[in-house]
Amino acid sequence: MEILRTLGIEENNQGASTGVHWNTTRENGKIDVVSPVDGRLLASVFRASEEDYRDVSLAAKEAFSVWRKMPAPKRGEIVRQIGDALRDKKNALGALVSWEMGKSLQEGLGEVQEMIDICDFAVGQSRQLYGSTMASERVEHRLYDQYHPLGTVGIISAFNFPVAVWAWNAMLAVVCGDTTLWKPSSKTPLTAIAVQHILAEIVAANKLPEGLFTLIIGSGSTVGEQLLQDPDVPLISLTGSTRVGRHGAQVVASRFGRAILELGGNNAIILTPAANMQLAVPAIVFSAVGTAGQRCTTTRRLIVHESIYDRVKDVLVKAYGSLRIGSPLDERNHVGPLIDVSAVAAYQKALEALQEQGGTILCGGNVLSGKGFESGCYVEPVLAEAENDYPIVQEETFAPILYLIRYSGDVENAIALQNDVVQGLSSSIFTENLREAELFLSAAGSDCGIANVNIGTSGAEIGGAFGGEKETGGGRESGSDAWKGYMRRQTNTINYGTQLPLAQGIKFDI
Ligand code: NAD
């Protein structure tokens, strides 16, 4: 495939080191990367061994001792070059994201644009790693805090944003003076390899230590587990399911490491009688079926006031009927494939459970076959009626299934339903009533990390801190002051006087 060659990837023969640290073992078997678009084998990638892991971890550790001393704005200059290289490769890398993950070409390109944007953001951030100066209570003393690099940051990423989430973490981490060790999802290793090639050129051109960016490809239970347990990795940023995140958090905590956890969501939109339906309907449909329901911020629950419920239901059934399902590379299609056949099985299982628990499917629910659907990964988006307390509604099913839930009375009741799940990632309300909107955003409102008014739940801008509460893990990445998570804070007190006054007025005469 031409795009693989453009990105420096040889088909069916991946694994050798190309001057940057990653898998070198050839004896550990291969991961076949099959495209959900048409079922073709894109390439096979050698699995890393435990020894490969130790090599890359050591390389990252050694690079840190050099990199942490480089002035932060100079580190920013390297990130600027990475942003430019991504601009050059945007089309090829965006297309590979689509082929490997199955999202639309527009979204694949958008994902690379997000990488470019976070590079720009991180370049600016490299001159703004601010600490504070506090007023000391002691005479002739200065008190301040400063932020130092932390070490190697382990980045474990999910298949659905195969490269953007890495960039959110890695670009901030490197301007903060850290080195990075990336374990991508074994469902999407090719885009990671393509990025590693792009980085390799910049590392070589600037004569930087090779371990600045390292990559390890293998399963979660092998190299992923090694990474979680590695005492030389003070911070693990883990994006994935709550199941994997819960385990990762425990392993990292047991060695007193830090974790940034970006886990599953169960995102809801509230539609009140004061909603503007012109805005709400396209937002709901895009948020629920975009990326075939495989965004952590996908809308999974729609909580609708009873007075408008039937009307909303009719409009949505009609809108779902007009969705075109097919190759994500064809821009006329709205819905592409799920990542693999195991995701299709999870979709089918969820629909069975829904019906057993009393839910009704209003439309969709079939797995598509025949011409154009050879991969077996295309499913019809589902609109279903359900209750918020059904066990299946309480879970995140990573597929395009939207549960319609009715509420009555005041908006407080809708907010209570929206909060009544274990996850806390993204939420939104459609209303033109100021009181409802402000209540939703208040301390008594949505309990999620992201709360929106009059836009859907899915998607986010890099300028804000991204993440969620409760079983979504509590991590924050990307914009605002998320950079602080990648550094260690040090509080400094300097006595420039000739006395030794103690804090809190304590006297100690000797
Ligand atoms: P997953 O949990 O199956 O895998 C995530 C990553 O963890 C992969 O790289 C996997 O190889 C690795 N892993 C698995 N077992 C491991 C172990 N024992 N040790 C270390 N690593 C291990 O998730 P997925 O199917 O790739 O992605 C979908 C999930 O990710 C959904 O739940 C989605 O909501 C979530 N997600 C969350 C965010 C967010 O920002 N909150 C963003 C994207 C995806």
C-alpha cells in the first residue's frame, strides 16, 4: 500500500530498529494488522520481548539525564519541528489512521491535526512552566516553588485515538523535560510505527539522545505489564477501558508511581423542553454514531423530558434511517466499521442484554454483510428505549448504541439520572433556559470532567484539560494546566539574612 511506503513502513516485515529504540526481537511472533475497512492484512509487526522492553526503558532513562538539562524553550523548538514534520505527513498519516482504525478520512486527518495543534500548544507551554512565589512569614526569606522534569513517562494508548492521545501526552512531557515510552494498542501499531519514523528523523537531525522517544509493541499482558511495574517510569498515562485502568492504577500505586488515567465514559445528553431542536438533533446523531460510537466521549444516553419525548423519538428514528454506512474512506458515508469482529460480538451481546432487561430497539441492530462489508465489522447504529438503571445501560459498550431515557419534572431529575452511573467523562445539556444551563454547570450539576451546553458530548479542543471523574479515572491531559502532571514540584526556601528564624515563631535557642 502506497501510504505505508510513504510513511517508511515495509509491509509484512516490521520490527527492526531504525535508529530509534523499539522492538528488535524477531522470535516472539507477529501481530497481524487487519484493516476493519475491508479486511485486508495491512502489515505484520514483530512482538517485543521482555529484553526489548528493558532496552527501550534503559534508553529512555539514559536520555532523560541529558534531556532534562536542555532549557525548556529549546525543548519546545524540537516540538516545533515535530509539528512541522506532522504537517508534511498529515495526508499519509491521516489516511493510515483511517485504514488501521476505521474512522473516516476526515477524522483521520482531524486526528493528525490534533497532534499538530498540541505541538503548537506545547511550544508555547515550553516558555510558561511557571511556579509561584509566595510571601514568606520569615524575615529576609524567599519562598517559591518550581517545576522540574519527572523522568520517563509511560504512555499506554487505546486503539480509538491511535496517535492523538499519544501526542497529547508526549508533546507536553517532552517540553517538561521528560522522555517517553509508548505502548500503543496492539490493534493499531502501524500508526505508532509511522510516528516513530517521523520522530527518528528529528532526533537524528538534532543529534538528540535516541531514547527521547521510545516505542514498544506487544500485548498489554506482556510488555504493558512490564511498563506498569517499571520503577524507572515514574508516571504512567493510561488511556483505555476502566477494567484495564483499574488494574494499571493498582499496580502503579503499589510502587508509588503516578498515574494519569483516561478511562471509559457513559456520556449523556439532556434534552429539556427548552432545547433548540435545530441544534440538538445533528449534535445528538453525530455524538452517538460518529466514529461508529467508538469515542470515549460518544453519547450513550439521551435523557429527554417526557413532554417532548415522542417528538424527539420520531425525529431521531427518521434521522437514523438516513444514515449511510460504509467505507470510512468514502466521504458520503456517515458510519464506518467497528475496530474488529470482537467489537461486533460485544455490540450483539449488549443488544441481547438490553432486550432481556426490558429495553426496546427502535432501529438498527444488524451486522452488515455482502459487498463493501467484507471485513465483517460494519453494524447498524442502534436507537433504543431503556431505563437508566438497566445493568447494560450502566456499562460502556464501545459501539453505536444510543439509549433513550425519559425524565419527568424539573431538570434536577434529569441531572440526577445523568450522574447516576459510575463513569464521569462527558456530559451536555440542550436548553435555552439560563437557569437550567447554569444549574447543570454548577456544583450541584453534572459530575463529569466535561460539561457542555448546546453542543454534544463528543470531541474536545486541545486547549482545555481533558479527562473525567469517578471510574473514568480522574486524569487530565492536553490543555489548561495539565502540563503540571508531567513534572515534579519543588518548594524552595532561601534565607538571605543573618538570623535563623523558625517557621510558626518557634524558638530553639542553643
Ligand atoms: P483497552 O483497555 O482494551 O486497552 C487500552 C490499552 O491498554 C492498550 O494499549 C492495551 O494493550 C493496554 N493494556 C491491556 N492490558 C494491559 C495490561 N495488563 N497492562 C498494561 N497495558 C494493558 O482499551 P481499548 O479497547 O484500546 O480502547 C477503548 C477504551 O478506551 C474505551 O473504554 C474508551 O472509553 C477508552 N478511552 C478513554 C479515553 C479517555 O480519554 N477517557 C480516550 C480514548 C479511549
